[in-house]
Amino acid sequence: MKLAVVLVLATVALVILGFIFPVHQATTPGIVSGEALPGVGGSTNTPEAAVRSLLGDVQAHDWSRAYSLLANTSDVPKEAFIHDVNGNYGSLRTFSSLEGSRTRVLNENGDQALVRADMHWSTAVGPIYDVRELKVVRDNGSWKVVWPLEKQPNVPPQVVPVNYLRWDVIYRGPQDDWGTQNVDSPQVRIVSMNAVQNGRNLVIVGEVVNEDTVPAFVDINAILTGKNGQNLDEESSFDKIQHTLLPKQVSPYRIDFPGYNLSQVKSVRMEAKAMLVPASADPVIAVLNQHEQTNVLGRKVLSGDLLNESGRTVNIAQVLATYYDSNGKVIWVSDGYVDRALLPQTPEPFSVDMPDSTVGQVQSYRVTVNHYIRQQS
Amino acid sequence: MRRAIACPTGSQTRLILCAAVVALFLSVTCLAADAPQVQFDISHIGPRQMEDVTGRNIPRDWGRAWQTLAVAFEQNQPDLLGHYFVGFAQQKLAAAIAAQEKSGLRTRYIDHGHKLAAYFYSPDGGAIELHDTADLEIQVLDGNTVIHSERATLHYIGLMTPAADHWEVRLLESVPNF
Amino acid sequence: MLRLLSATCLAVCLCAATLVAAQQLQVPATITAGSGFAIPTTGSGTATFYLVGPSYATKREVNLGTEIQVSPREVRSAGRYIAILRHDGSSESGSFYVLAAKPASLSFLAHPSRVPVAQHDGIIGVAFVFDKWHNLVRQPQTVDFRLQAKDAAAVSQSVRSRDGVAWTLMNSGRKAGNMEFIATLGGVEEKRVIQQVASDPCHLQIKAERNPKGVLVETEPVRDCSGNPVSDGTVVTFTATDAQGRSTVDVPVKKDVAQAELKLAGPATISVASGVVMGNEVRVGGQP
């Protein structure tokens, strides 16, 4: 009670001070990320400068100027270039902006050069890094970029029947008497949980299954209990989980506790919350050709292709990769957003990090896909 | 005659706002007075065992329900019942308040604490029956005149069901004995 | 002297008790809900009668020396009532309890609304007994719980209520489908519908056939261990491992079967799983 009174008085005092001594708006500190790109109309007298000038125009959304810096405009229509860089079909890239980039000349030979551009995109779901190796050629004294546009296969016009199951829910009304039957929340079960120290962060990974016959919207919470029995912290899986689970579907989850160490923790209490939601079994997204590889930056990644087997576009896809050791225990869960839309029947590559600490221990893995479709009917 | 209306200046506005904020906080503090003491006994509970969190929330919400009831009956404000009372409990108590207001009456409950025992906890966790021994002072007022005053130990049977973030009282009945 | 003191104390106590008794209204200790009664009064003139109860309060002028009629409507809610008679600035009062009348309704809670087949004590039934004015009937009553499935014998249990509540646990049947769960007390009946659903898939088997587009993989009809087909929409995961890596696809069951076309050119090993249940593996050769 005394504490409550002290807190109330302190709050009142602070509010009064805030009114009497208002703080003027401070300037927003700039966030430095990578190298600053030149403004519109930068120099093109070196390969690196040409690439940076192009990226500067992209950052400024000056598409005409950026397109004029391409060497292969006869192969790359302007619209296709803009869609490739700026995104289309409501993809994640359409909600992103180029924050900055680092460029490095990999090799230069007479009138040709290869420049690596490590681009940092700021998106609605966090940063996304895109690395491209761009061929640059000298044309009439100035360097221009050969834009590597990947031609997407044309999906022939066709009718794709959708006859997968769809669930709708009718709930009990507010006027119904107590005891009137209602639909129960779905039964979900956490099938595994593993606490992992990842640098300075404690991470809880595992899997959850929807044991019911109806779709479930699932979230997992974890509460850390310290050695003295007090709760240290509580976090949720946030977006590191496939939230909508169809019957018998299994999803990985990952819960991050920044700044905590395993040695501080006596126990972890897990809570799986499940809600009954309308859902559809469509679209079906296949994950093809999953394999481990090392990317151009020397990092171990799990790569593959996503194939949207339905007839409508998936605007945003998120890949969740579960890594298992030789005992079948979940040792890590990583995720990555695909910043391009998944067009019907069209493979789209993906790549997610494999942390260095897990590389030697991974015996197998499993990839699942979260999806978001705008204006879902 | 046109009267000039003085609009408050900037500093006056700030002072008025400060005073309003202080008043708001003070009123909230007054309303948020301590709920009555509730001793909770789960030694005879069945068939479901009580979870730790539920074991803390039930006596907390029972105490808050009684606190709400006391204020509602003293001030003849049935709307206050909505958060901790539901269903027929809410309807009956609201009817009592409406009837006493119509007759110019008020009832004052001075709560000296409760000994609450969990009697039945349904296997799915959806309902709990409680036996409450309450130490109460009850005053009935006609206008501002106390026409009846007593202190008594009373027995109540309560039924609570879970809402979104707290437990609600669905039944509150005084009984001669357990 | 000591005897005189004791006698005086006794006399004082008796007088005080008499005085106190004179200030109590004569009301019954308990009555049944909805039963009117009368309160005798003495003296002459008028007084103000107050009745305060769990869902009722009233104030009216009465004549002393006559009976105060308390109507059935005023004592419908079970609980403690205070009756007060105020005259010339002083009050007489009495309290009484109203007890519930005979049972007239049941609040029947049945859980869950969906239950896997063949689950021991998987179905919970809790019934609260109320009278016609929604008062809890504390007197023990016999509540019959009955589970009735189509084309199956009914299963019943009779339970004696205690302090207004009766409960039971019952096993779910082996056949998927809707069941009626009924609670009965005298002429009062409450019905609920429980949906028995298939359990986890059992003996998950696939077959694979190569075609020009790739490999068509199909499950045998997916059933649980009791032979019930799993619900449409149950997700089955096909995993194919070949030289290119691993490919997976989550496919929902439609009409008992899940099917997928995997674009595999070379030899591959294909396995299947649903939830935490693994199925068999098949090997397919490369394209001819």
C-alpha cells in the first residue's frame, strides 16, 4: 500500500513537472547504416561510384535517373527494373526503403568490373539485407551497371480450382445463458522446449502441435524464474512462430530473452495460448530443394525455393527453419522474410541464416512457411 | 453591455491542467482503497486442484467484488457491479439497489474480512463454488438516518466463473449455515 | 452481601434480556422462496416497515397492533432478509433466511465441445441446480447424466448433488460423430452436443507413382487407431530427399486422402508425417 501511494505521488509530481517545464522537440538523431549514398545525380566515373550513384537514385526513388545508369536497357524494360528494385504485387519490398549500402569492387579489368553491393533495406518487419554482385561496364567514358534481371516464367492463363477446406466460426452470443454450449478453444501442445545460450542472450526454442481438428491461432509465452523464485522476465514468440496452425500441423517457435544467462535461471514456465479462428487450407506452399550452402559473404545459410501451388499471389512469405541435432532435439530456429511476392506456380528463392554455433551440430532441419495475403476473402 | 471574457493565458492553462490531473489522481487513489482481507482455504477443494495463479486471483477478485458491492449499495450505483458481478448475481443485486433507491434507502457494509473456502472446482476449470464466512457490519439508512445497525458473522455461498482477466461472481447467496 | 449482589446482577440481566426481546420483531428463522408470511406487531398507531433483502427493498406505513403481510413476491430471492419496524424514532428488527424452492432449472456445463474418440474420462459434465427464481438448491438432488450417440447404447450415471452442484466424468466412445449429453432432474432436462472426433492418424501409409510431371504421392485413407477417418483439413507433410536437397509440402487431407505432386527428376526417398506421427518411406527411381 505504501509503495502504491509513493508511485502515485511520484507520477503526479512528474506529470506536473512535465507541464511546467515542457521539453522542446529534439532533432531526431540520424541512424548511420552502411555508407551514405550520394544524392541524385552522383558521379559515374568509377565502377564503384556508378553503383553507388545508381543505389542513391533508388533510395531517392528517382527511377528515371536510375534507369539511365543501366547499360542493358534494351534487355531490361523500365517497368521490370522498377518492380525488381521497388517490389510489386504487395510484396514486402513495396513496404521497404533502402537505408544504406556498402559497395566493394571485386575485380576490375579494362572496361569491365564486378562490384558487390551489400544493401540494407528497412522493412515493416525489420532489416533485410540483399547482396548483389553487379557487373559494371564502361560506355563512352562513364560506367554503367548491367542490371541482372531474372526473367520470371510466364504462368499460362488457367483456371486453378480451389477446393481445400475452409473453416468459419460461429461463437456463442452475449445474450446466451451461462451454461449454453460454446465452441472450445483448440487443443495445442508444446512438444519440445530447449533453452539455448546464444552469446549474451537466452533463447527458448521448440515446437508446438495443433492436436485438435480445427485451426488454431497460437502464441507461446515463456516466463523465466530466477534462483530466488521470482519472475525474471516474460516474453512471447512474437513472429518467430507459424501462428495459424491447421489440424495436426507442427510449428517451431523461438523466444528471445536479451541480456539473460542460463546460469541466472532456475526454471522456465511455458504457456501455449490458442484461439479458434476462421482459416483456410489454401494456399499450399511447397519448400523445394532445401540445402545448406555458404553465401557470398561466407556465411552458412539454408537455401531453397518456395513454390506457391495455389492460383493467387502470396504477398508476403516468412520462412521458419527448425534445426535438429542427432537426437532429434531442436537446437535452433531461424527465420527470414522473402521480400518478393510468391506468384502462382512460380518458384521464389529463399535463404535463412544458420548460426555459427549450430553449424557442426545440425543433423537435420525442417522448413515451414508463414504467409500473408492482402484482401483475403 | 458587452462583457470581455478573459481567456486563460498559457501559464494559467498549465496550472488548471495540473490541478485537474492532481484531482483526478487523488480521486482514483480514494476509489482504489484497500479491498477487504480475504483468507483463502483450498484444503478441501475438489475434483480439480487449484493452480497457483488461480489461488491468488480468486481471493483477490472476491475481495474486490465485495468492495464493489459495498460502494454500489452505499451510493445506490448499480453500474458499479458490472466488472465483478455477472448473470443473476448482477441482476439481483442491481434490483436490490434499484428498490432501495426507490424507497430512499441505502445499505452500508463495513467489511471486516472474509474466510473463504474453495468447495468445488470443476474439472475443466470453468467454475468454482466458494463458502465464505464474512465478518460484516451492516447499516441500513433511510436518508441520512441509521435505522438499523448490526455486526454479524454471515455465511455466503458464491459461484465464480472466469472472465478475460479476472474472476466474476455469478451467484452470491447468504445461507444460515454450511 | 454476596448473595444480594448476585441476585441483583441476575435481576438486571433478566430485565435487559426482556428489554432486548421486546425490541426484536417476531419473524420465522427460515422460509421457502416465494412463500408469503405475516409478522405480528403490538401497540397502536402507525409505524414504518422496512424489508431489505438480496434483491428487494421496500418501505411502507403499517398499523401497529395488526399483522404485517409479507407477500410471496417480496421474498423470491434466497438469502438473508432484515425486517425493521420504526416507530417514534426507535427501531425493532429481525432477520430471517429465505431458502430455495424446489428445483426448476439446471445450468449444465459440458466440456469439451470436441473430444477425441476413446478417451478415458474425456467428457466433463457439471450441473448446478436452481429453483424457478434462480436460487441455488442446496438440498441434495439426484441428477442423471446420459451420453447418447447415434447407433450406440446410451451410457448413464446418476449423481447426488451437494450444495447445489453435481458433476461427472465419462469416457468418449470409439466412433466419431455427434453425441447428445443430457442432464436430467425430475422433469427438467438440458441437452448439449459433444462432437467426437478422430484421434491421431494411425498406420500412415503412402504410395508414390512417377509421371511426366514428377512424382504423384498419395496416402492410403488416413484413419485413427479406431478406424475413424481423420477430419478433412488435417495436415500431412510429405518430405522428399534427392540429389538437389530436401523438399517438403504440407497438404491437407481431402476425403480421407492427402495427395501432392512433387517435381522430382531423379531418384528420391519420400516420407510422410502428420502431427507427431510418422508414416512409411518409399523410394522412387529416376525418370526413364
